Amino acid sequence: MKRGFANPESRIPNPVRILSHWRKLFWLGVTAAVIMAGDVLLTKYGPSVRAAAVETGASFSVSAGSFATESKAATFAAALDASELPILVRARPDDGRFQVLVGPYVSTDEAERAQRKLAAWGLGEARLVIDDTMRARPQQASVFGVGDAASNNIVMVAAAGMSSIVFEMRQVPKAIEARRTGTTTLDVEIGQGAGGRGQGAEGGSLEGAGVFEPLRLPDGVVLVREVSVQSDEPGSMRAHLVVPDGVESRLRLEGRRVYVDLAFPKAPWTIRRVAPAAKSPAATTVAVEPDSREQLTAAVARFSEIEPFVSSALQSPEADVLAALTHSLDDLRTMVVGLNVAHDLESDRAALLAAIAKASDAIKKAGDRSTAGLANPESRVPNPGT
């Protein structure tokens, strides 16, 4: 046996075998450390890495009219908003005129319904305004409502000075609520009434009521920083939004679609109706299936919103504004007449109908005077829309 070999069968010196042994142990340790670190990182950051992306698409708005001054556009927009149409006002890029838009919508069907409604009133223009800002990257574009019919869908679109996060539900929700829980947080609950299970133990944020799944936002979005959702049941959804300080929000329901519109002040819809005193600024609730008493209360509040615009229109009659207010009052009258209220509410309904009739009559007379003035070459009444 030669010196330096412990085993006569081995040809590897002892020091080399020892080094090889420790080298194997070292790499096994490194591998274990990498696996453990990966588990920690996946636990901590995994949801954001695996998060589903918020899909994007183009928005469609209806051009209701354009005006030379912002004040006239604001008056007309307020009259349309009193008709419960979602309005936007923008400076038109080609000529600088102030354009009043209805929308935005995520489908042409919704936009065309609004267009037909305006046309029935003798208002509106013959074209749709398409904003494809959110479709700048084709790989993120989507056709809204196409896909798994068993799932609730979420899409984000842009319009003049704003962005909208849209939730499409499988069925029309019973109620929707948007609650500002902080200067930069907004909680949305769909499918449950106000004060439902979505609120926390102290009536605050929806966070903590369940596990929320974070969603990955499209690149370049500035009006919302984080979106997370929870959908335990097919007909309900909760969402938690983090937005920059100062962002305003608007909640609306279009069939099965819930729109959360976001904009920095001055938001393109801020020149709208005066909110009724009974409405809390911290929470916006849309009740879809209220009882007759709630409907009558809502109708009274609605008339209170329209009334200031009626007074303004009577002082300076313009055909477009008068037409919008006329149809707002007609729609309200039809709704009130169709209510099946209890006997003790009949006097309240009669009083509301009388007030609506009085306002409608005053608008009709103002329209007749305005038409007569425009037919007279001596008239100083400006042409509507100029």
C-alpha cells in the first residue's frame, strides 16, 4: 500500500475526497436557501405577481351639443343631468367650443340608447365620440362582456378628463353603494343594500370583511393606484380602490353594469345638479328595488334637484335647456303617476304632481315666448347653442 491512500481500492487522495464532500454539502445548502427565500418572496409578493390584469377598452359617448361659452354648456349639461343622464363637458380640440357629452359607456348599445333618447327629445348630434386612450396597447384591449358568461367582468375605460372602472354583473344588482372611507380610499359594494354585510364591524372600510384579490392596473393609469375585489357570490361583488388625494368619484348603474367614474377636480361632471340635503356626501347609494315610500321620497328629492334649473331656465330661456327640462319633468311625472302608494301618501303624491305640472306649464310658456322672440327680427334673444 502506497502512503497517502487510506483505501487500497481508491485512487483519490483523502484531502480531495473531503473537499468534494463539503462542496456537495455547500451546494445543497445553497439550493435549500434559494427554495426557502423563494417561498418567502412568493408568500409576500405572490398575489401582485400572479394578479389578474384589469382589462381595457374604448369608451363611447354621445354628443348632445356644443356651445361657444362654458356657462351655456354648463346650463345645458345641468339640465341633462337632471334627467339622470351621465354628462361630461369638454373643450372640443378642433375648434375650442364647449361640448356636452352623455357617457361614457363601454358598449355602443348603451351609447345608442342614450342617443335615441336625446333624439326623441329633439336634442343631440348624429355622431358618437370614441375615446380609445385605454386601447393604446392592443394586448390589453378587450371587447367588454365577451367571455365566460358565468363570471363577473371588470374593465377600465377613459373619457374626457376621467377614467371609469366598470363592473359587469351576471344579473342586475339589488343595490350599489360607494363609500369614501378616507381621503384616498373608496369602497364599492354591489348586490347588497346599504349597511349590508360589506361593511366592517364599525361600519367602515370593506377591508377585513373577506379576502380581497388585488388586480393589476394598466400602465399609465393615474386616477387609481390600487384595485382589489372580492366576489363570493355570482350576484355580488365588493371592491376596494385606492386613489390619489383629491380624486372625485361618481357612481351610476346602467343595466347590469356598475360604473365608478373617477376624475380630478375640476371633474367634467361637477357642473351638475345640487345634491339634496338628505344625501350624505360620504356615501352614494343607488337603490334598484325600493318600495313605494322610498320611491316617492326619491321623486321628491329629484324634483328638488330639477327645480333650481327650472328657475334659471325661466330667467334666460334657451330651447335646448327647456327641452331637456321638459322631458325630465315628464319622466318624473310618469314615474310618480305609476306609483302604487299607501293611502296616507296620496296627498304627498298629489302635491308633488301639482308642483311638477306647475313647473312644466311655466317651461312651456317660456318656450312659447322664446320661439316667438326668435321669429321676430327685432328680437335680442340669442340663438340657442351660440
